[in-house]
Amino acid sequence: KEMLENVSPVCPRDTTRFKHLRKYTYNYEAESSSGVPGTADSRSATRINCKVELEVPQLCSFILKTSQCTLKEVYGFNPEGRALLKKTKNSEEFAAAMSRYELKLVIPEGKQVFLYPEKDEPTHILNIKRGIISALLVPPETEETKQVLFLDTVYGNCSTHFTVKTRKGNVATEISTERDLGQCDRFKPIRTGVSPLALIKGMTHPLSTLISSSQSCQYTLDAKRKHVAEAICKEQHLFLPFSYKNMYGMGVQVTQTLKLEDTPKINSRFFGEGTKKVGLAFESTKSTSPPKQAEAVLKTLQELKKLTISEQNIQRANLFHKLVTELRGLSDEAVTSLLPQLIEVSSPITLQALVQCGQPQCSTHILQWLKRVHANPLLIDVVTYLVALIPEPSAQQLREIFNMAREQRSRATLYALSHAVNNYHKTNPTGTQELLDIANYLMEQIQDDCTGDEDYTYLILRVIGNMGQTMEQLTPELKSSILKCVQSTKPSLMIQKAAIQALRKMEPKDEDQEVLLQTFLDDASPGDKRLAAYLMLMRSPSQADINKIVQLLPREQNEQVKNFVASHIANILNSEELDIQDLKKLVKEALKESQLPTVMDFRKFSRNYRLSKSVSLPSLDPASAKIEGNLIFDPNNYLPKETMLKTTLTAFGFASADLFEIGLEGKGFEPTLEALFGKQGFFPDSVNKALYWVNGQVPDGVSKVLVDHFGYTKEDKREQDMVNGMMFTVQKLIEDLKSKEVPEARAYLRILGEELGFARLHDLQLLGKLLLTDRPDALMITTAQDRKDACTFFKDAGLP
């Protein structure tokens, strides 16, 4: 009799095909061949055979063991064209590596796969085991014969065509899956790290599009117990330019076969997750660089340096391309040992080549070098920010960016750190020492209720907000420190609001929501702080939260707060946005015994604007889009002090995504707004000219908004020469802005939820002077020494 199964709430029994307290033993074979079928001399092949054991101590928890492995390679072909194989010289070494460690894995809810390898498991061995696991993963069937599913594989999450071919009663006995590997989110057939600064891009994207990659699997299932009795998976990677009808020709074929041998019972229920947690997708492996490869790099640089002396510039581009390509092939150890020699030959050319390289070993040394030579802080900021945008950074890259951010304490380097942390955490979901050190550093900067240096504390809070989800997982105490800053009245209002914004990516808990609610209900707090807390609270409010808000509104003394909240709630009720339908129900319930105040004149009172539209398409999930804006006024003078515009898209079953968001907050920017948006300002005047140019072919709704905001009418006479009229308007804007004082305000930009940075409008003063100056030589090199230094640099760098 079967032992009773422990059904876990995160792993229902029907989500897995493998019963717990059993061991599934398979004979595994994988063969990889490359070349052109039918041309034996040009083909190569490798075959792996192993005994595979899959133990199931708990539901959705597995232990994979591989043993008795052999590695064979082709040494010829028989008359029928079949490969003749023999054991490789390192077959025994390979067998020992495959059997040395067991691999633990979990599949919570039967969906995403997480592996817990031993820390000393080589990446190439782990990748082979990943392939075995991927071949065994078959989702439970439903009543539908054909489905399109998104499944976890060694190539990431893939769209998979799932077909039940035969059934025995209601149980599927044969299943097939097919997928286009090019559509998988982690599929990289040809991958070359490229710097965002790189001019030499290589052929990364074009070559990827010239390779057709597909996979098909056939599964035979046990009719009684539903587990996999046999699996055959075939992959084909075809180089399209040398193929016939995109089907036959030069390519690589990979075939995996698993045949079940036995399913004995086991008694052990123990399953201990390891400290290292990784995904199912393949990880890249790197080989060490042979000495001759390093010598070749040095020789190429020496030849390039000679061209500067001999002035044979025609060869310069080819040699520099060769240098960058060779650098990309070196290991980190090789670059480390070679770099001093390269710098001695030519430091300018070496710097340019490292920037173009884009590989982790190159970008890491760029940052180290910039620190060592005490480079211009602006150059350090720019390079650090761009290096941080390289996907899948290494731990060493992250450490160097962190070190640079601590030393520079600038906006560019700290925002760069936030981008690097988010990118690194995607491929390293568990807390590494680098991530923990960064979290501890950030927490130290906001101690004592955020009463440290105001500018730096503000910057730290903005950066925390950019990587809040990652930081919360690593150090939950960080959120507690932020909430103390929200509740405290010691820091400035700007810091208190920044602390509220720092919660934007963190998971809202009951205790967090209570702090935000009390902040909003505190009528002694400034109105814009209360509204910031309100907007953060409304991400995920409870029915009790909304009830308290609605009950407060009729008694609210701050007209700016009252008007904004009333307009926001009214917009929720009128919205067609898909992901707020539950919120709409909560609001309707709260309004059963209350009534919203009348929304007042938008030219004097704070207000929320929202325009949303949803559409339904045949056989697809509905989609919706939203444009939302906030305009918050100063209650003392009816002048705007904060504005925001955001667009959001919800499509085809995916979570809603904020496409972009721009914001401006501060004081003293009313004259600038008048120059831009006043009745005779740049924007309305330009709109009037544009509207005249298109002969009034503008929707009435848009025209009404422009009339309300800017007071223009279609009967207004406007300049008929569009270009000359616009140039006059631009010139007027420049003169208006030159006469205004620089405001105390900050602007920020977010794309897809990621804040790229913020700028104080004071920072633009120098740029404005340069752009608006009447001197034509304002941006010129003015001294003889400047010219000499620039010429020396460009000559050494091999540039004109």
C-alpha cells in the first residue's frame, strides 16, 4: 500500500508527475553532432551515457544523482554513414565529475525551477545536469488536447506548443512539445559582451538572427502513475545562409533520450536546501586564455602604436578591431597580468580598447584604472554609469561599481550601482556578500531618522527606491529604517517625501500600510507629504483603509488634499484599467454610505488626471492602457509645486508595466512654468501654430483641454510660416529663461519602473549659459596648453 503523501499548499499533488518517497531510475543518453548531414568527413559527434536517479523525498523537491557516465567521440563513419565512437581520453575524469555531487532542486507550484548545486560543482557539469532535468519536465495535462504554455527550460522561459497525442481513458499516455528556442527569454546562440560605448559591435545580433533553433520532445507516460516512462528530445540549430529551404544544411543536432528502468520506494524524507540558489537556464562557461593569445594582444597593440609614428593610418581601423576582438577572448586573469604591459605601450589606446571590449574583465579594469590615474570625476561618472548598464554583471564588476559609488558619492555612480544591483540579482537571486555589503552601506546612510547630509540622504533614498525589491529581500531592516524617516519630523519635508517614495518597489505589509495611513490622516503634516503617503497607500489598500479615507474627506480642512483625493477616487471609479478592478470594488463599497466632495477648479486646486482604455481581442487576454498625471498646488499661493505624468500598459495576461514616468517637484519654478506653459508661453504658442498648420484637424476633446488650459481659440490668427514662427517662439523661450532665476526644483525620469536619475534645475545653469551665450567660441579650447594636451592625447590614441 502506498504511504500517505504530505500535500503542501505550495505544491498541490496534481502539479508534479513524480510521487514522493520514490526513486526514478533512468538510462540517459545525449548525442551532439555538427556539420552537414551526408558529408561524413565534415561531421563531428559526442555522446554521453549515464545512469540517472531522481529521488523525491518531498513533493516538488528532488535530488538528482548521476553515475556510471561515459564520454565518447567520433573517430570515423561506417559505410551507412553512422558515426563510429570511442571513449575519450578524459572519459574517466568526466565520469568522476558527474558523480561527485548530487543536485538538489525544487519546483514550487510545479512551475519555476530552482537548483541548489554544491559550491564546487563546475558550471559545465551543472549545465549537463540542467539538460537532464529539463528533458524530464512535463506539465500535467488538462482536458484540452492542444495548449500553448510558458515553461521553464535550460533556455529560460519558453512558449511551448503542448499536444496530447493519445489517451487511455482520461489519462494522457503520449505527449509532444515543440518550441522555437529563439523566442525563449534566456536563449543566446551567439553572445558577445559589448560595452554601451562600443563602436565595434561585432555580429552579436545579426548572427543570432541567422540561426534557426528549435526543439521537439516526445514523451511516453505511465498510464497508471502518470510519470515519464520515456523521453526523447531533439534540438536543431541551423545556420540559415548555408541551408536548403531553411530546413537542411549546416547545423548542430542534439538528441537526449531517457528510458525508465525502475521506480523503487525510498524512506528518507530529508531535503536540505543548499546555500547557493540558481535557475534552470544554462550559465556561460569560460575557458582560460592560452599564453600565446595574450602575446598576440600585446603584439597587435605594439603594431598599432607603430602606426602613429609611421603615419600609416590606412591600417589603423583593422588593427584596432583586431585588438578589441582579442581582448574579448581573454580571461580575467590574463587581462590582469597583461594590463601593465599594455599601458606601458600606450595607455590611451588601451583605455579605448577596454571601453570597446564590453566583457566583465575589461570593464572592471577600466574602473580600477580611472581611480588609479585620478581621472576627471565627470569622466568617472559617465563610464561607471555605462558599465553598470551591461547585462548580467559579475560579482567583481558589482564590487568595483560599489567601491566607485562609495568614493564618488555622486548621482551617476549611485544610480549606476542601483542598475547593477538589479541586473546582478536577476542571475543571483540569493544574497551574496557583495549585495549584503551594499545593503548595509545604504542602511548606514539613513540612520538617525535620515538627519545626515540632506543632499546625500535624498540621493540615497532615491537610489534605494530604485532597487527596493532587491534590498527588501536582502535586509528587511532597511524598510524599518525608511519608515522611521517617514514618521520623523526631524528631517526636511523633501527627505520625508523621498522616504515615502523609497517604498515604491517594496512589498506593502500591514504595518507599512498603517504607517502610511496615519501619515495621511495627520492633519498637522504638510499637504504634499500627506498626498505622497496617500498615493503609496493606494497601491494596495484594505477595505478599512479606504473607509477611513472616504470618511475623512467631508471633514478635511486642507482643500488641496481634499480636492486631489476626491479627483483620484473619482478617476478610479471611471477607470477601465484592468489591474484596478478590485480596487474599484473596494471604493464602491466604501462610498455606499458616503459621497465624494465636488472636484473644484483645476487651475487652483490639486488634482489627479487619468485617462484609461481597455480592449478585448479574440482568443487573447484583454489589454488596457492608462495615462495618469498629478498636479499639486501650494495652498498659500495657488501655484504648482509638484507635477507628474505616467503611462501604464497592461496586456495579454502580463502584470501592468509603467512605460515611463516624469516628475518635477520643488519651489520657485513658477516663472519657468509660465515661460513654458503660460498663455503666451512656448508650449501653447507652439500648439497654436501646429494646429493652424494642420488646418484645425484636431479632436474636439483635445481642443477643449487646450482652451481650458491656455485660453486659445481656433479663431486666433497665427503665423502661417510654420518654421519661422516656431523659431521665433524658441528664441522667445530662451530669452524668457535667461531672465529667470534658477529654481530650487528637481526633475526625475523613470522608464519601465527604473529611475534613470534626477536633475536639480540648478545643475542646468552652466549648460544654459553655454547654450544661450552669444560668444561663438564658448565651447572652444582656449589656451595653447589645452591644445597641446588635446593633440597629444588624440595622436597617442590614433585619432585624427
